[in-house]
Amino acid sequence: MKKIKITQVKSAIDRPERQKLTLKALGLKKMNASREVESTPQVLGMIQKVSHLLKVEEA
């Protein structure tokens, strides 16, 4: 399965609780934190919900 690299580029402060929980589910805890994840439909949906806070690249 294809891997993608996600990096949190904006803060979760003053965001709705659902967006904070989505970032936590993606494994992002701090600003500029990066993580490589599998490109599954579930993960892509989570990325789409918080895309304004992330930078997405192919790994």
C-alpha cells in the first residue's frame, strides 16, 4: 500500500475538539511533527478534515 508523509504546519489551538482529536488519531502531537501513514480511505478522510492544518507529501 502507498505511504504518505503528513506534517502539521498550523497549531490546533482555537480549533474545534473534533479537529484536535483527528490530529491525535493521525499521530500528530506538536507543530512540525511528521509521520508516515498508509494511504487508506480512512486515513485520507481524516487528512481531508484537517487539511488546512497539514502539509501532505508522497513518501
